[in-house]
Amino acid sequence: MRQGVKEAFGRKMLILAVMAVLLLGALAGCGQREEPAAVRVGGLKGPTSMGLVFLREQAQSGQAAQEYEFTMAVAADELLPLMIKGELDIALIPANVASVLYNKTEGGVSVIDINTLGVLYLVSGDNTIDSMESLRGRTVYLTGKGTTPDYVLQYLLRANGIDPSECTLEYRSEATEVAALLAEQPQAAGLLPQPFVTVACAQNEELDVVLDMNQQWNLAQGEGNSMVTGVTVVRNAFLQEHPGAVQSFLEEHAASVRAIQEDPDKGAQLVVAAEIITKEPIARKAIPQCNITYIDGEEMRQALSGYLQVLFEQDPASVGGKVPGEDFYYAP
């Protein structure tokens, strides 16, 4: 009888010990799943952030699934230090800049989605320009030597059997300068990103898009290897601490992108409110041409890795010295 009491007591103590372990585990788990007071998101005043404007409006009215703090910047250089110092959690930045940030932080960030595909277009009043071949021997105006538009144009020329030296590439410091030049000289050819394409065409009705560089890229690269303009990155430290917050952001970002695609009129109002474009008519015309998108997972990895490899072959410095490893690509 005494032995039976001991066994019962032992079983009771074992049960209590197991319950204690489970309780501690649950408490620890609750600590890991604790979400931040607000997710700090940085964006640029350009196409890369247009897909975010509906989420931004919801956050401001308290209708988003979680709290957000948005920082809007003119240049990516303003956002990178904030990501490095841990003062931003998520940033929407140019694809090659994301690679530079990955290398600078030694793998401290991951890309979680593609938010913008190609936004480069060749604009001219000369409708005889209908292929890359028709650029042979011509002068093309574009922004900054050694910038993404420069790398893209030179790659596409070579892919079509044209040495860049067979063209005259005239560089200007800003897209507004190229747009102004085309307004004065509509028979010239200029490589511009949206929304400057829409601005230029509005300034002179003789101007039009003669080549869509996204289409030219697809022809050169093949299916599944799109030109990528903007991506969304997260600090890995934040991702590890708050995976639920990141997943919630992805879901709300995807919904925001669908909203601007389905309602560009309302989208134009929000784009102006976010000070991305100054006038609603320009924003309304530009939105459908900005290739705003939401791509994640394996499709994201395939498109982005191919794009970064092309840039690396043009100039390793354009992607921070090396193409990121597989750990760069977040797979939920």
C-alpha cells in the first residue's frame, strides 16, 4: 500500500513538472511572438512606393491590421543608413541598392517581394525608332553614367548586336533635364523612367513611347527574367524577432497593390497625397505604365537573381561587389 502511494505521488510530481515546462515554453513563445508597437517602413517618392499608398491610407485611418510608421525619402541614400542603424524595419528601394545593402551589412537584410518591374521607356517624336537596331548611330539622352538606366541600355544594345560605341550616349544629371530637352527637341531620343515619361509627353504632344525597355528586356532574357526596378527588404534581426509582423505586412502590401491596379483614379489621389507625383492627371496616366506589382517566393528569386546577374556583369560595383547568395531571398 505504501509503495502504491509512492508511485501515485511520483506520477503526480512528474505531471506537475511537465506542466511547468510547458507553461514556461508557452510564456517564452508569447515573448517571441510579441509584435512591435509599429512597423517602421521607408519608401521612396517614386514608382517603388506607389503600391504602398492604399496601405498608407489605411494605417493613417487606423484600419490597417497593425501599426505602421512611414518615412518617405527622395533618394535611397537617405534610407540605407536608417536600415543599417536599425531605425527602419522594412524599406522599398531599387533592386541593385538592395543588393548593395545586403553586401554592406554582410547578409543583414532579406528581400521579401518585388514591388516594381521595368519603368524605363525610350521617348521620341521620331516614329522610325521601332527596335533596338534603329538606335544604331543615333544619339540617346539619359540620366547618369554608371546608373541603372545606363547599364540597362548598354546591356540591351549589346544583346542586339550593337556596341554602345556605335551610339552617342549623352548623359544628364536628372530625368527632368532629359524631359525638358525632349520637350524642346521632339525628334531626339531619350531614355526616361516613369513618371517622367508621362510628364515629357504631356509637355509636347509630338512625343510618345517608341520602345518599352521592359519588353526589350524580356525579348533579350527570355520568359521569367523580367527587368526589376524596385524591391522590398527587411532587416533580418526584425524578421527573426517579429515574423508575424512581416507576414502581415506582406499580405497588406499585396492587397494595396491590387487596390491601385483596380482603382487608379483613387490611387492617383493617394499618390499625390504621398507627394510622389505633384498632379493627379499626371499620376493617373503614369500609374498603369509604372508596372506596379507584388511578386514573392520563387518567382521573385528567379526574376531578381537574373536581373542582378546582368548588372554584375556590366559592373560588379552596381550590386555591391557580388551577387547575393540564396539567403538573400525570403521564402515564407
